[in-house]
Amino acid sequence: MEDRLEEIIEIRDPEINVAEIMEEIRRNIRRRRSEERDGEVTFPTFDAGLGPAVEPTEEPEKVLHHHLSEASLHYNKIGVALQLMPRPVPLFGRLWTAFRREAHNLVIFYVNTLAARQITFNDHVLQALNALAQMVTGGNRAEVARLEAELQALQQRVNQLEQRLSSKETDREGE
């Protein structure tokens, strides 16, 4: 497949060095394959995809909200459209382009059918994640409120004990 990339992509810009770009792509492919063989492939972690809008140091609830918002914007953007470049050969090029267009339309039909199913799946997963996030963040809020109430009760108890201790020390000094 690597050798056929020049046939798939045609670049006509004199400022772009196709050979250099292709060599960089090949180097990256070889590097990734050697990492796979060596068992050094690393998979992205939860915060690997953070954009500039969310910093990894922010609270997890904000990070979760950011990713769920992004997912809800992009979960259904997976359709495929026809993209053909005409060949510069006069008669054969038109015939070949017409054949390719029909073949691509057939492939696009099946890909978009699969994409519609994937969108349905994505929608259900996103709804489940949103519900889970609401449960988790709601549970955290309830836990925080409970701990704050407990902390206030303990602070009041400490204050009462300090006052009692202070009054007993004052009574001892007066004796």
C-alpha cells in the first residue's frame, strides 16, 4: 500500500516536496510498527485529547463536561461524500472518471449506511455517558454537602470544647 500512495494522492503544488513528505510518512509507519512489535505502543489516556479550552489541572467535573459537550457536537459527523479528481487524459479519462464515480457512489452508499448505524450507537453511548456523569457529579455534590455539614458540626463541637476548657482554666486560676 505504501508504494501506491502516489497513485492515490496527486499533489500539483511546486512548493510541496512530495518525496520528503512521503519519506516522513514511511518513517512514522516504520516507527509505529516497531513500537507495536516491541510492545511500546501507548494508548491515549482520558486527558490526552484535551484542547486549549480545558486544562488538565482543572477540576475533573469541568474536564468531563468539556468532553461530553465535544462528543455531543461531533457524534453524528461521520458521513462520507463523493470526492473525485478528474484525470487529464481526454477520452479515456472521462470514461474512467464516470466508472470511478459510480463505483465510489456504491461504496459511499454502504459506508453511509454503516455510518447511520454508528451514529445511532454513538447517540446511545453519549446518552448513557451523560446519565452516568449526572449520577457521578450529583453523588459528589451530595457527598460534599454531607461532609460540609459534618465539618460544621465538628467545628461547633471543637468551639464548645475550647470554651469549656477555657472556662475550667479560668476557674482553676480563680481558686
